[in-house]
Amino acid sequence: MGITVQNITGNTAMVIWPKMASCADSFYSVMYHPNWNSMLSSYSRKSFQKEERVPPSRSSFVVENLTPLTTYIVCVTCQSANPSSDQCRVFNTLERDPASTSNTKKELALGIWLTSSVLLLIIAAILLYGCLFLLCRQRRERLQGRNGTSEQDHGKAWTKNTAYTSEEPGRQSQLMQDTEEKHPDDIQLATIIENSSACKEPVMPTSNSQERVPTTGKCSAIN
């Protein structure tokens, strides 16, 4: 078939083949396998690691993701038929490309950086949540302590006011009793003076003379 392999690198290789009239209405099968050993392996489709289908309009295919410094066999057939020896070629991949190695290192470093950033963000979020939770808890405890203290002060003031109100009539009655025992004469004299002032009768003048005539009235006797 005149299969050739060109542009071989450490990870890729281009396979080129001539077009076949029998595959005009079908497709090409590009099969390849690493570490090929013609003495131990057969040319059956089951012996190949990977198989790619290519449209009949194309006559080349780039094989990718190869392993550097590895021997490969590649075969091209029509309609997934079992290949023959004249439909295959053996080639060796080169060392890893410096650009590919650099890109791999960059991708690895980027992945590590992204993973570390995500972990740091998660840890920061957990710490922030813990700090906010502790602050809210302390504030709630302070508010509860203030409310409890104000309620206790209010209860004490109410108890003192109730006790003072209940003791006030007793103190007044006790004061009156002590006053009566110490000054009984003064109390009787004040009572007599009060009754005598109530018993004074007003004197009304008559029309015929200037004498004052007391108005008729009764005064209660003073005991």
C-alpha cells in the first residue's frame, strides 16, 4: 500500500497512505500498538491497542499521545479488516520534546497552584465562619446577662416598694399610739377646743334695737 510514517516526535507521528478504490464508500481503519514484537504478536485486530476510523476523503492521520522512545506498529486497512504485513509499518518515537516537557511542567504547576488555592479558600471560609459564630455567641451571652441583671434589679425594687407600702400603715398607727400614751392631756384639750369652736352660735342683730340676739341652735354637750 505504500504506507509511510512522517513527522515523528516523542508523542506524535503522521501516517500517510494511498487512497484505495475499495474504501471509497466506506472508511479507513488506522490501528497502532506499542512495543510491537512480530514473533509474538499476530496481525489480527485484537492485537492492537487502539483503532481510529478515518473518512475515505482523507489519506493521512496524526497519531497522538504516544510514549517517547517506544517502538510502535501502525496498520491501515479498509472497513476494519485484519491487516497484512504489507499494510503495516514499524517506527520508533523520539525523546520527549522540550516544549512538551515544559508544557507538562507548567500544567502540573498550574494544577498544584489551583488545588492549593481552593484548599486555602476553604480553610479561610471555615475560619471566618468560626470567628463570626464566636462573636455572635459572645454578643448574645452579653445581651442575656444584661437582661437578667435588669430583671433582678427590677424585682428587688418592686420587693422593697411592696414591703415599704405594707409597713407604712403599721408605722402610722404605732406613731399614733405612742403619741396618745405620751401626751393624753394635749389630745383631750385639742378635742375640747375643737368641739367648743363647733358649738359657738352666731348672734344676729334685731331690727328694733342694737342688741345682739343669738340665733336658736343647739350645741352638743361636751363630756
